[in-house]
Amino acid sequence: MAKASAKQYRFSFGPWNIDEGADPFGPTVRKPESLAKKIKVAKALGFDGVQFHDDDVVPDLDSKSHAQIMKEAAQVKRMLDAEGLKAEFTAPRLWFARETIDGGFTSNDPKCRKYAIERGKVCIDINNAIGGDWIVLWLAREGSYIRESKNARVSVLQLRDALNVMLEHDPKSIFLIEPKPNEPVDSAIIPTIGHAIGLSYLTNDPSRVGCLVETAHSCLAGLDPSDDMAFALAHNKLKSVHLNDQGGLKFDQDKSFGSYNLRRAFNQIRVLEEYEYGKHGEWIGLDVKAMRTQKQDGNTKHLSSSKERFLFLLEKVRTVDKKLEAQLIAARDYEELDRYILCHLMGVKYR
């Protein structure tokens, strides 16, 4: 389908991207598959790495000793090595724990805040054991259901303090903040990439705090994902992306990349390609989920098709007539530029 070489790009997905199809309004519709099988699928589909939550690597880790956690993490590292794959990142799954009902790092209960920080430290140790590049912080419950329940300024400073403790725990770890404006809480403390980058500059070591832009999360904030990526690139903070798609201001859909808005997908690849994203170890994560209607034997099509569309659009980005584009921009003929881009995307001869 595509001629473009993607040598500079490394592709990853997480175990949760081969899921059982449950949603808030219905139970699972597919059978669960083992982590070992999912790792083999990543290799078979031509991916380069796997993303993890801490409890993807070590299930029920709160009930285990540090030694046991490290032993199980080493087993996952061997599984990755056997397939020639790398761990991209590990993220503490703080939103599942009972201690984080009211948030983790921003909980009103100091014991719960301590739990979240200690869990973050364990996540760092797990990430080091499996050879991950970064720690990703999706601040899922760091917000409020009613604004009067928390002081937003204090919450920002609590997040800063938690990051400082984790930065000190391991002076080599790099942290990426993945913002989302809503869901599961009504109002997030760090809802956009601008907030995430602002938070990074409050920490003791801003050079080790970057960000991850997810297509759907930007759309849920009413923003354009390519603009968010460009903003993060301008700050030299973009280390990973989660490419998917989103049908408007709804719940987080994690549609296959480019399936809803092909031009929006094109522009995301365009900004990444123009600024040589990937040449310094950054990753292309495909955070997509199969439709609930999909049967068991087709539960990875969304991954292969998303990567296929990336390559197709990469070819489109690389074959844009830059001379014509520059001429139309210089003439301020944006109507004609719009027409040219659409013709190019549709494969219609431009004249």
C-alpha cells in the first residue's frame, strides 16, 4: 500500500490495545490473551516495542515484595529480548487503586498521596528492570468532580512535589506527562499539553520532564493534535505520541489512526516528519482499540491497519509538491492550497 520507508520511526503499542471489548455500558465480548502472546503479536505485526503499565509487567504488585516484583519484571524482559523487542515506557496505573479514588498525587488524604509516590518509585524500578526509555504519567484522577473539593493551585504544586521526589529517586529516569482534559474526572488539573509543559518547568530538573501527545486527548480539549505536537516540539519536550482518532467531543474512543479524519492524521505525520521526530529515539505509539463488534480472530486488525495508514500518509507527506506549496503560500492563495492538499490526499491529479 505504501512506498515510504519508516526507518527513522519506531512503533509500539500496549497490552491494553488488544483488549476484550468491555465498555462502561457493557461487559467483555472477547477472551483475554496472555502478555506473552501479545508480545509475540507485536513482533509478528512488525512493531519495535511494547508499552506497559506497571501492573502489566507485575500483576497485583501491591501484594508483592520488591524482590518478587523485580523477579517478575526480569521475566518480562526475557520475553521481550526473545522477540527482539524493546520496552518503550512504563506507567504507574494509579487510577485502579482504592487509595486513588480521590486522586493519587493530588488526593486530599496525605496517606494516599504517599501511596501514589511510593507506587511511582516502584514503577521506576520496574521500568529500569525491563529497559524502558521513559516513565509516562497519565494523571487520570488528578483533578476533581466538583471544583470546591480541591484547591487547584495546591494540586499543581503537589504534582510538582511528587515529580521532584521521583526525579530524585532515579537521576537517569525521564518522565513524560500525558495530559487529558476529562474522563474519568470532570476537570483535570493538567488538561492540555501547555499545562503539562508548564508543570515540567516547575520541577527541579525540567530537562528530564517531557510530554506525550495523544490524538484523542487533544481532540477532547477542542484542540488540533498537530498543533499540540508542534508546540511540544518547539519546547523540545515531545518524546512520544499516541496516534489514534476521535469522533468529536465524546468519550475517549481510541479509534484506529486516520479512520475518522484522514487530513488531521496527515497533518500529525507532517509536523513529525518536518521536524525529524524519531531520529533521537522518540517513539510512535499506536494507542488504538478494536471495535467492540470485532471477533476474536480479528482482534489485531486495528493495529496493523493503523500502522498501514501511517505509512500511506507518510508517503503523502513526503511527496507534497513543496515548490507549489511555497508559491501558493507566497501568493496567499490558501483556497488553492486547500484544493491542492485535498487532491493530493485523494490521489486526484492536480491541475
